[in-house]
Amino acid sequence: MIAAANELKPVLVFDSGIGGLTVLREARVLMPERGFIYVADDAGFPYGSWEEEGLKARIVDLFARLLTEYDPEVCIIACSTAFTLAGAALRAAYPQMTFVGTVPAIKPAAERTRSGLVSVLATPGTVKRAYTRELIQSFATQCHVRLVGSENLARMAEAYIRGGAVSDEAVLSEIRECFVEKDDHKTDIVVLACTHYPFMANIFRRLAPWPVDWLDPAEAIARRARSLVPQVADAVHPDNFDFAIFTSGAPDFPTRRLMQGFGLKA
């Protein structure tokens, strides 16, 4: 379907913090004619410390305001914790809206592994979610899948991308359990099941005890969103979007500078 340029709606990208910028970056390449609104629920970050029902209610309530105010074409939930917990509730509450979710890339990992040993590096919330285990049962029963829940990596990635220092020892302590040796085979794929983690992929590669494929879901999420957003002929990129919203209302200077680097007004 071809939409008229004067009817273009924005694409909304939602994350608990700045991790969803990895998805935003890919989505902008595929949808250059669209304006973007990036929403960071930094007032609720980190999501791993929330009780499930409280967090689900918070996310659904946030979207009541976001959808009313911005009327996006599609909403990308660029956070595995948020989508595996609240995705069904969002679709039930707002059936008129299209939600593109982020789930651990277990299916492509199972298809690519040669050793049969796959690890999923995620937040504790994603690790304990039934949704994650259902993905393993559906797509990876022939593999040995290790779920590694990191308490600290998302917070460390937030600091790192803003220019803060992270120690090798601290990072290694969070990823060490991803590396499994079994019957002369070694883990060969680690699924990055949190959109914050790709920001630290170069550190992961340097500290890994052996080379593995660090599977980043951002491009696949962006491709899925593009497939659901109408193509636009001869569209001019709108100038009234491309901004970031922080639920705290008070992003600090390094965060504002980071947003500018991604072409967003904070």
C-alpha cells in the first residue's frame, strides 16, 4: 500500500532506557521517509527490579497517553522484558495499534549453531518469563540452551554509552556463564536478548574466552516494522518528529548529547 506523504504518521520506539537506540538506528535506515519518536521510561528503569503485575500496569498506562498524544503508525517495543511481559496486554488494550515486539532471537540462533550450544544473555525478567521457555520448546529443542540472567549489564550499558567507564572484570563476571564446553563442543552463539547489550558487543568480543557469534536482534526487529509500515512514494522526511521523550522529564547532559548524536531532540 502506498500512503500519501501528507498523511505520514511517526514510528514510536519504546524502551526502558537507551537500549532501544540500537533498533532505532536500524529502523531509520529502512524507513527514511518516517519521523520517529523515541520514548525512554527512565523513571521506571531498570525493569528487572519490578514486580510483574506492577510493571505490566505501568507500561499499559504509559501507552494510553502516548497513543492519544502522538497517534503513531506503529509502535516498536524495543525491550524484551517489556514485550514478553506486557505485549499481549498492550495488544488487547489497544487493538487498533500495531505493536512490533522484541523477543530473544532463539529461533535464528538454533538455525545457525554448529555446536548445538547456545546461550541467551538477558535480563533476569526475560530469563524467568514463560515466553522465553516457550520459544526454546518451539524452536530449539535440538540445542542445549543456557539462559544467563544479568542483574547489572543493562545498567552498565546505560553508563557506558553515555561515556562512563566499565571494568573488564565487572563485564566478564556478567557474561562468563554464557560460555559452555560439553562433549568437545563449545558455545558458538550468544543471543543478546536485551537491546542495551549490543552497545557493549566490542567489549564482549574482547573478553570472550573464544570467538562466538553475538546475535543482535535490532535489524530483524526493524525489518519486521518496515514490513508493516506503508511504503510512501516521493515522501519528504517530516520535520515535526525525531525527538526523544524521557518519563523522568529530566535527562542529564550526557543523555541529551547522546540523543543528538542519534539525530533526536531531547
